[in-house]
Amino acid sequence: MKHYLQFKDLTADEYAYLFERADFIKRKFKAVEKYQPFADPDRTLAMIFEKASTRTRVSFEAGMYQMGGSVVHLTTGDSQLGRSEPIEDTARVISRMVDLVMIRTFEQSKIERFAAHSRVPVINGLTNEFHPCQILADLFTFLEYRGRRADGTLDPQALRGITVAWVGDGNNMANTWLQAAQILGFRVHISTPRGYEVDPAVAGVPRGDFWRVFDDPMEACRGADLVTTDVWTSMGYEAENEARKKAFAAWCVTPAMMAVAKPQALFMHCLPAHRGEEVAAEVIDGPQSVVWDEAENRMHVQKALMEYLLLGRVA
């Protein structure tokens, strides 16, 4: 049994399989061809939300139904999690009744404790420290655009050696990008305001040649294959919003930043986005932006991930 709590929980070989599998599953979806490996026997996903969600809920719920399974949706307001039941007890009970659990919560320690007492695979739908499903979708999206072989199949090796520019907060997304770079062999340029840097200890990666820190976000974007960012104020940090707006004023991804990246560079954002803050409208709505494909691809990569965690390699 495997859990997916951080990006580094899987190997490069497993990611190559997942990218190719997601491509297969997405093609089935686009061709309106039924593919339901969870229908017989029926598999059930429990989704536990301590943080609000749009894309995470829709992508997991729609994906599970499309694969022939069932979904149970829980929040702290309608479960014992909101009444101080120990996480360990909740894990012991829920994992006896379902086949898979997705949790979107605050501290990474919560999902780690849940997984330690779960009988079934647990997936991180987002924590304060990591967002592995989002980076899985982002990398798959990059391969769709820039990593296809002549025969149209995905080439996961196309990720090796690329440069990803991260502009903004040293948050769960930045942490996960660094883990992905270490595993899959690409580079990350990180540019954050002072006081909002990535903490290597939290990210779980050593300082190395695969990532560099830039004081100037323009220099971080220079020569990049992909430029990406996130909101300045993540959930749970709303009290800091005004201070963050001042600190991050120079960390808005602008057309000028995209101009110093490679001519074929892509722009990504995990959404929701605030035009005029972390990204200019001309960028997110411009020709280099792939944010809508990126958002849709959450569903496809998560379908591949759930299939792998429940059934192993099927192709």
C-alpha cells in the first residue's frame, strides 16, 4: 500500500508511468469513451476537507465518478473531526469503510498522522507545506505542450534539464516544485520577497545545483521554459493580506518577465488568480498561458494516481 502525501513519495519511474497513464485516461475522456476500472467492484473515495476547495473537490469527485466509483464528502462541520475526535481514531474508522482517502487540511502533520493509522491509501489534496497533485498536473500539462514524441506519445524525459521560474511566495507550491525538480532532473529558479523565502528544511530538499535563489524576479524568469506563480496570500494567512500586498508588489508576473523567458515559455497558475496582483491580466489571459488546461488536468492526473494507488500498474 502506498500513500501520496508529498511529491517525493513516488519515484521518477512511477511518475513516467503516471504521465503516460494520465494521457491515456484523458484521451478516453475526450473521446467520450467509458473507462470505469472502479465500477466492479465498486470503489469508494472519502474526501475530507478542512480547507475550502473548488478545483480539488470537483476534480476528485468528478474523476472518481467517471472511473465508476463512489464518493463520500466530509468537512469538519459534518464529521467528528470538528468535534475534537483524535485524527488517529478517525483514520481507523473511515479507512475500514472506504477504499481511498483524500484530505485537504492545514498542517502536514495531520495528514501524516491520518496515514499512519489508515488501512487504505491516503492522498494529499493540499496542506500548508505541500501540494503534490497540483505539481503533478502542472508537469503533465508541460509535457502535453512541450514533451511529445514524433508519434504523439508523451516523453517524460522531456522534463530533464528544463528551467522552471517560481515567482512569489515560498509556500507549499514552491516546496513541491523543489521536490519535483530533485526527482525528475530539472532546475527551479526561486524568487521571493525577503521574509517569504523557501525553507529547505520544510521543503525536505537540500540546497543543490537544481535550484537557485534570485532577489530579482526578472532574473529568475530569464531563460525559463515555464514561469509560474500563486496568490500572495494563501488560505490561513488572511490576516497578513495587506502586509503581503506591500511586500510582494514587485513579484507580479508581467509581460516583461515573460519576454525574458524562452520564446516558447509557458505560464501556469494553480488558481484562483488575482489579476493585477501576482499576475498581470495580459499574461494569464495571453497566448503563453495554459492555466485552463492545467486546471482540467488536475482531474486526469488524479484519476491516474487513484488508479495506481488502488490497482497498481495496469498497462
